[in-house]
Amino acid sequence: MTARGRAYYYWNPGRGTAREGDRLRLPNADTQPAAFWREVERRQQAMPVANPIGSVSDLVSRYRASEDFVGLAEKTQSTYGVHLDRFARHDAWGLLSARDLTPAGVLAARDAARETPVMANQMLAVGRTVWDWAIPLDLVDANPFDKVKPLAVPDRGHVPWPSWAVDAVIEQAPGDLVRMVQLGLMTCQRESDLVRFGPQHRERNGLWCRPQKTRRRRRAFFIPLVAGDALELDRWPSEPVIFINPRFKAPVSRTSDEIYLFSPRGAAYNPESLRSRWGRWLDTEDGKVLCERWRAWLAECVARYDWEIDPEDVRGPTIHGLRGSGILLRVSSGYDTDQIANDIGMSRPMVDHYLRFKDQMEVAVGGRERLRLVGDGSGTLRKV
């Protein structure tokens, strides 16, 4: 810095950042150049290397540059990044040798995050992935995350729909949401894929799907459908959905030969707008009645079957819950776990996750026929 025409020199590592250190006076570079450079060199050698080779921060940098990380979906990269940043921090594990991280150290990090168990478990999963990636490259010797169990976290919001919930939506919800339920039961896919399905994905007796969440690491797969469901989809491009709303001067009739799920304006939904659409219907009188019955039913199931679900935290049936209902429908039709996993592109452990409900709830078997009656071309008016 310069003051009153004189130059002053300071050592100020990390200036302007959260890691800024103390400002220390250096010899004057103009009058004492040799002393100035000796002091700079001494302090540089004393500073820790940003990413010492073999350290956790070095491991994180290597993993971020790897094909395994680059190939992840953008949202997954962002999620991983939160934990990778924490691993690499110099006031955490950053300067520690990656080979020296122990299960005790991981356990301490998990327990420090007990107030946010979902994030703590996510941290364990990310760490397990990174260290598994590093072992074959001889960057670490073992995976300390394997020895640490995740925290117990109650299920929240992804309970499969029982038959009465499906029937209630079929009878009372707008046509676009009825289609959403039917498509969810048919395909067992996430919202991000339901909103993308259209006639271009139809072939023979099923649908092609390349999941949006995992598309960077997997190809499209074929979802076989029962004959009735396949015929129902073939009717949708020419069958109008009628929207009624006090804001409209008259009922609005829409069709689309490009997409199965669309708004009153004929525009395709995205995952967020579809969830908002569903949430707005749950705020209607019919939706509130459904949610009230749902919470009472869930509380009964928690008491009777010891489900680890807090009914106070679950507002009502979720779109994601249709995945589980679709799986249970396939089980009721005689499909085994491996066939279901293959047909809907889901891992066997995830299918088993939903199968824990199969002996404890009536699935929406009867709802399949009810759904077809809704789409019979009669032009029944439904409220938005």
C-alpha cells in the first residue's frame, strides 16, 4: 500500500476472502530488496499447500475432474458438491491424508450433523462413493464410510396410494390430474419423466423411457404395458381434456398430439409446475377432504403396522407415491421383483423398498378400470 508518498509492504494471505489471515509488515522492497524476498520466500514455504498431494482436498479435486463425477446429472453434481466442499475445507478434512481418514472420524462428522439426519446420511453416501472410486486408483486403501451406519430417518411423503385415494382422485379431480395418476400407475416413473411422455415414446405394447435423472449414465429402456393401458394412451392425443374455472368465460377444451400431460393453455408441464398444479388441487374442498382422510389413514397404519412415518409431516398423497402404487399393481398381477425392476428401470433394492407395503394395504387394482371410464370420450366436464 502507499501512504503519504511512501510504499509499505505487507504479507496478507487470503486477503478479501473468508480465509484472510493477519496482515504482517514486510521489509521495504525498494530499500531492502534482498530482505524483502527472503521474507516472502520464508513465508511461502511456511504456508500449507492448497491441495497437498494425497490429501482429502486433493482427492476431492481429482474426483471432481473424473468421468464418474462429470457424468452425473447437473442436479446430482450440485448435491454432491455441498458435501465435497465440506470434505475439502482446510478447517475440516482438507489437509488430512485421505488414507488416514478413519471410521471414527467419519462417525464424528455424522454425529455432528444429527440435527439434520437426511444431510448426515447424504454425506455418508457421497463419501462412500468418492472413496470407492479412489480405491482402484490406489489413492486410498480402504473406505472408512463403509463402517458407519446411517442415522434412522422416518419415511416422509412417498407412501403408495391405497385404492380409495386413487378412486377419490378419479371421481373428483380435473382430467389432467386423472391422466397424471393413470400415467404414474402405468409407468412407475418420476415426475420429471411423466411430464415428458408423449405419443413419440409409444411403440408396440409399451413406452420408451430414458429417465431424466439418470440419463447421463443410462440408455432408454422399454416399459411394457397391459393392453388396456396401451390402448388408453393411444386415445389421449385425440381425446380432449376439459378445463373449468371461474376465471374462464367458458369451459376450455384442449388436446395435444405431442405430450400426454398439459395445462389449460395446452403447454407441457415441468416437474415443478405439475407439483404446483397438484398442490393447488389439494387446497380445494375435495382435496382437503382427501388430505384429511389420508392423514387419518396414515396415523392408523403407523399405529397398527409400526410404519416409521410421521403422519403430521405428510400433507397428503404425493405424485412420487404413484411409483409405489404402480409397483404394487404389478405385484398383484403376478410379476416378480426381478421382472418389475427390469420393466420399470428400477433397482431391485428400490422395488423391495416399496414391497414392504404389499401385505398391509389394499392397492388400487380396481382403479385401473375406473381410470379407463374417465377417458371414454364422453367429454365429462371437470373443475380445474
